[in-house]
Amino acid sequence: MIRVFLDSDVTLDFLLKRGPFAQPAGTIFSLGERGKLSLLTSTLSFMTVHYIAATATLEFVLKDISTIANNPENLTHWAATVSATVDQYYS
């Protein structure tokens, strides 16, 4: 089996659906999930991904909260967007 070392950028591209690299990163993770590749990463990469993903998520939520505070009618749209995002990640 081919062993592939994932750096933090590849993992972040997949998790945060960043730019044009999200699809190729998703393919790599899919191959790993199906047992076609052995995916490896370092402890430092794992911690970096956790920190950046948590920060990106927090910034997303804070931006949306400030938008809702300025226009409460956006609350329904925001709730639907967050719900769809959560469903997408856990499905």
C-alpha cells in the first residue's frame, strides 16, 4: 500500500473546502478511507490543523453574529446555513 504524508495545507484544503485544492484533497482522503492509500501526518500538523480550523470556524461565526446584530432578519438565513454546514460535515 502506498503511504502518503499529509501536510497541514492538504488537510485544511479538505476540511475548510479551500479553493481549487479541496477536490483533489478530498480524493486523497477518499482513497485513504477506502484503504487504497495509507494516510500519515505529524503531531505538529494535527495540532496546526486543529488550531486553524477552530479559528476559521470562530471567525465565520463571529462575522455572522455581527451581521445578524445589524439586521435581525438575517437570523433565519444564518440558522439554515449553519444547519446545512453541520449536516454536510456529519453526513
